[in-house]
Amino acid sequence: TAGITQAPTSQILAAGRSMTLRCTQDMRHNAMYWYRQDLGLGLRLIHYSNTAGTTGKGEVPDGYSVSRANTDDFPLTLASAVPSQTSVYFCASSDSPSSNTGELFFGEGSRLTVL
Amino acid sequence: GQNIDQPTEMTATEGAIVQINCTYQTSGFNGLFWYQQHAGEAPTFLSYNVLDGLEEKGRFSSFLSRSKGYSYLLLKELQMKDSASYLCAVVDSNYQLIWGAGTKLIIKP
């Protein structure tokens, strides 16, 4: 199976523009997550969703929004990109919502550069 | 505050053994994960420890001491493909996942 698919894999974006990173999973996991990974820092949680129809804020939610219309899709939107949002973004899923004690399955990442 | 400490980088020789340490100070504890991440790729699950002791999975073992706030990942019979970053992550009392910055392991022939 494909697992988790992210798109695009790489993007250069002008500051002030909007961008949506797509994430789709085929494992029927209830929980989905968006992380950013920056050099020298641990993965930081942006937003999460424990089940379709619900979302929550993570550690660094400002400037980002998410939606969870169904189980499979969890897009991340940057409404007006800024250079500090240059990062590698990982989508992940788990079948252990809320407890965070289950294995996370990650997508291949989306490398975003904001100029 | 909550903190996960790992060495930034380690170097080891092919065929040898290496131990990657992780110390944590968190508000409570509900488990510790190790993930492997090759450069430019996604993290992949290696292990999950919630009780003290050593768990072995082939060439990889993970140890946990909750009283010391300490874990290590032991890699035996190192292969070149083990060159990667190793991420330690702790589940705190609120079931939030706290990530370390990762240890980059370089394997030399």
C-alpha cells in the first residue's frame, strides 16, 4: 500500500503567497499530524487531528491552518507565507489518537522554501 | 521546561557497536520512542519502551531507565546503511510527544 502520500515534494514560494500542502493516507488511521523539521531542532507539531471532523493546535500553529473533512486527507495551508516558514514539512498518521503511544507513519516530506 | 538531550553527531566504524544516548526531563512519562531517519527521507519507527530494561530487535536494542530519565539505542554489527539520524521522542504526562533534535550517525569503512 502507499501509506502516506504528500504533495508537492518540493516548492519555492514567494513571501505573501498562499500554499496548500496535501497529505493523503490509505491506512484508515484516525489520527493525523503535521510536523515541521528544521536543522538542529526536534520535530515540532503544527496541527493535529484525532479523528475526521476535529483538529487541534500543536506547538507552532501560527500562520498555518488545517482541515479534516474525511479520514484520508489532511491538508495544511499557509495563508500568507513568510521566510520563517521555510522548512521540511512531514505529515504523519497513527492508529492511536490522543495517547500518542502508537507508532507514527510519516510521509516522505515536503520541502518548502519561502523567498 | 521539557527537554530531550541527544548528542548531535557520532562516528563509528563498520562492523563495530555504537550506543546513542538520550536523556530527558519531562512532565511525566508515558513511553519513549526511537526513530531512524535517513537523509532526505521520512523517519521510520525503530522501538517503543515504556518499562525499564532492554528490548532487543535483531541488531538494534533499546534500553530504558525511568528513574534516571535515560535511554539508549544500541546498534551492533554496524553496516554502512545504518548511517542516518536517530530521533528520540518521549510521551509526557499529557500524552504529548516531545522530540529530541536527533543524533547524526556517520559510519566509516
